[in-house]
Amino acid sequence: MTQASDPASTRPLRGAERQPTRPLPPTVFVLFGGSGDLARRMVLPAFFELAQRGMLPEEWRLVGAGRRAVPDEDFRARVYETLTEFGPSPEDGPWEEFSKRLRFAGGGFDKTDPGHLLEVLGEARGELGVDPQYVHYLAVPPSTFAPITEGLVQHGLAAGARVVYEKPYGTTPESFQELDNLVLSLLDEDQVFRIDHFLGKEGTQDLHVLRFVNELFAQIWSHEHVKRVEIDVPEELDVADRAEFYDATGAALDMLVTHLFQVAAEVAMEPPASLTPTDLQAARESVLASFRPLDPERDVVLGQFEGYRDLDGVADDSTTDTFVAARLWVDTDRWRDVPFLLRTGKRMARSAQRVSLWLRTPSGPIAGVPDNGNVVSLSLTGSGSLDICLVTKEPGPDLVLTRAQTTLDLKHVPGGTPLPPYVSLLHDVLTGDRSLFTTSDGLAGAWAAFAPLQERPPPVRPYERGSWGPLEAGVLAGPDGWLLGQTAAERA
Ligand SMILES: NC(=O)c1ccc[n+]([C@@H]2O[C@H](COP(=O)([O-])OP(=O)(O)OC[C@H]3O[C@@H](n4cnc5c(N)ncnc54)[C@H](OP(=O)(O)O)[C@@H]3O)[C@@H](O)[C@H]2O)c1
């Protein structure tokens, strides 16, 4: 592992916004759904971590918003509990300074009735003494995205503001388009931050760094050298306490058209003109239009784990998919005829988040090289790692081939302080860096590729808990199987 000692090597790669040279303006962060599950588990902990790391603007306020009235003191107590449960611990500071800047506005919010939000924002503005930068984070049910956006315009909170939309941003091509048309009739595209937290992962970001800074990776990144791409996100967990939500959604809608397609776009994109936010975003999002519409009969396997229907909140005759495997084709010259194998599911044998490029075997004097022997693989879990799996000579007197692996754990890169995805993405919103957010055109491409699966879903096949999904998914991967789980060479 090389040491990052050259100052050039530590220069921010994603434009000046990533490490702002100018201080961030006074900011009011309005967290719609401030009492909800996502706010508790992800957004509030990420916001506190930004405070701990000194990455918030010098002057800011956070206003939780919802329908129920919550006194400020109660909201602060809830945030304290949330941080105690999900971290980072408030005991590690700076809780006192942080908590003074938290407010709550109840009474709901839409076009006709702003509830208490305008009042509370007026107070916050008074305290700050200037017109702040507004960030509106919609951690609310998707059915409220449109009325809240309309309310922002109606009540004068939209001009110059940034608005963050959680997933699902539409659940069909039509509902996506309807929502997006409405949003873009009210806001400029550069105000809109559609979040996909897989793009904020350290490992995912290395996909667009490795290959553009290093000939070793740049040269192999095409059909000439890559035999297949795997994007594999098995989960051991079931649907926990979100069964009702999950039963109305399923694995394909929750994960495939969103996270797995976006990661596939990170792998498949052409080199951007530069790593500025605009160019990086344009490169990744434009390749989504080259995703061939899925062929559900040939290229998709859906599954449901045994016992799923017994969960509270799940219908007795539910046909919701808790597993999806898909073979995606990317119709660009670079990726012609290379299958992108995508897989995710609940209650599987183990949890992982892995992107793997299987390299072709060169023709040459050595026979019997295993097809899955040479693999470049990135783990997206936690702070991420890069694993290079190689066929080498087994040290010793004879020419015996063996597989070996070398791993670069990104958290051990000198000088590195890996950011959890929500921390990274929230920081990007505060600085106005849209590189890791999706665009209208990109999502339109994703929905076009996904649409045939919604129109003609294949049968949902049962699979055992703790397995690797239905047998048909193994067949989809071909005789070599999947890298994780179905080959003798399973790698961690
Ligand atoms: N939870 C997750 O792991 C997760 C993961 C990815 C994406 N998401 C997305 O994040 C969003 C929030 O999910 P969640 O799990 O946090 O839901 P949740 O626990 O049900 O919380 C929803 C929040 O929205 C508020 N709310 C509900 N109905 C509202 C309405 N009609 N108008 C205004 N506010 C309303 C609720 O507060 P009041 O009742 O006080 O209004 C509550 O704070 C959803 O879009 C979801 O798909 C969630």
C-alpha cells in the first residue's frame, strides 16, 4: 500500500465544492419527517457527525417538521436518545452547542397550510440575522413530496433553496415522470438533490477514481478484458419492522431500479470530461440510457424467502419479491456482450455489498486457469475495500496454479477519514455538489430499462432462508456461478 505523501495526491478530486475554500453561508436545514425512522437512523446521526467533524456551516439551525406538535425541548431530548441509540454518541460532543440549534415545527405543511413552520423559520432567521441558505430534506412518505414542494413555492421557501428527495422518487415510469415534471415546474434542476445513498459510499466513489487515475484499471475497463460484472448485495436480515412498507415494494423496486442500477452506471460510464460535479454526474447518468430494457423471461429471477408470509404486516398470499437477480446488458461499445449480473435479497446466506469485474484469461502457454481466478472486486460495505484476486504460482518446486487475494482496506489509507454515505451526501448538499445525486434524464433511462419487469414480472420462486436464493438465479449466472456463495472460491 502506498503512502499518500505527495500533496498533489491529497488534492480534492471532485471540484472545489468538496472542500470549500469559502465558508459555507448561514444555513437552515428543514428536516420534514424529523420524527420519522429515516431521520432517526440516518439523517440526524449524519448531521451530528458533520458537527463533530467541523463540517457544518459556522451558523446553522436544524428545524424538524411534522404534523404532530413537538416542543423544542422534547425534540432535543429525542435527538439525544436517537444519537445515543444510533451514534455518534452525544457524550462525545459537541452536544451542548448542537442542541441549542435544534427546533421543531408541527402542524403539517402544504400549499394551503404551512403549519408552524413559517413562524419557526422566522425566529431562526431573526437569530441568524441574515437570510439563510435553505436546505429542505424530505424524509417523509413519497405521497407528500408533491404537496410539500408546492408548499415551499407557495410560502416563499423555494427560491435559492436546495431540496432533497428520498427514495422512492416514483414507483413506476409514469409516477416518476409525473412527480419529476411537477418538481421541475417548480424548481430548477440544480436545486434538486435526488438521493441514492449507494452513490455516497466510499467504495462506490473509488469506482470513478481507480480507473481514471491508474492505467492498470483504465486499460482493463471494457469488454476486451472484462468477462462479466457482478453487483451483489445479499442481506442476512429480513424486513425487520418495515414489513408493511416492504410488502408494498419488494426487492426489485427497492433495490434494483435504484441502488444496483446506479452502481452499474458507475461501473459502465465513459470517462467524464473532468471530475467536476457536473461532468461526473453527466457521465454516470448518461450511460443509464444505454441500459437495454430488461427481458424478464430470459434475464430476471424473482424469489421470496420461505416464511415471509408469516411476518406481521405481510399479506398471507403475498407475491412480493424479497429477492431479485437480473442479467443486465449495457449497449455501449465498451460493454457490448458483457453481462452485468445484479443480485440482492433478504434472508440470504450472508450480507455483502460487492462489485466484481471478472477478467478474461489471456490466450497463452498456461492452460487450466480458472475463469473466476482473476477478479477486481470492491466491497461497498462500511468504509469499503479493494480486493484483487489473482491466479499465481503456488510457491514451491512445481508449476501449480493457485488463487490469492490482496486487500486494500480504504479505512487504512493514510490520512483517510472515511465518511458514512449519509454524512458524505449531506455534506455535498450543504456545499451544493450534485455529482453523487441522480438526474431526471438518468432516472428516465433507469425506469425505461426496468419497465418490462413491472409489465411482465416472472413467477416469484421460493427459496430457503439462509440460502443464496432460488436455484434459477444460479442458472442465470451460467456455469461459473456467482462469485459469492456458489463457487468454491467464495471470497469474503
Ligand atoms: N426508513 C428507512 O430505512 C428508509 C430508507 C430509505 C428511504 N426511506 C424513505 O424516507 C421517507 C421516510 O421514511 P420513514 O421510514 O422515516 O417513514 P416514517 O417513519 O413513517 O416517518 C415519516 C415521517 O413523515 C411524517 N409524515 C407522515 N405523513 C406525513 C404527511 N402527510 N405530511 C407531512 N409529514 C408526514 C411523520 O411525522 P408526523 O406523523 O408527525 O407528520 C414522520 O416523521 C420515505 O420516503 C421512505 O421511503 C426510508
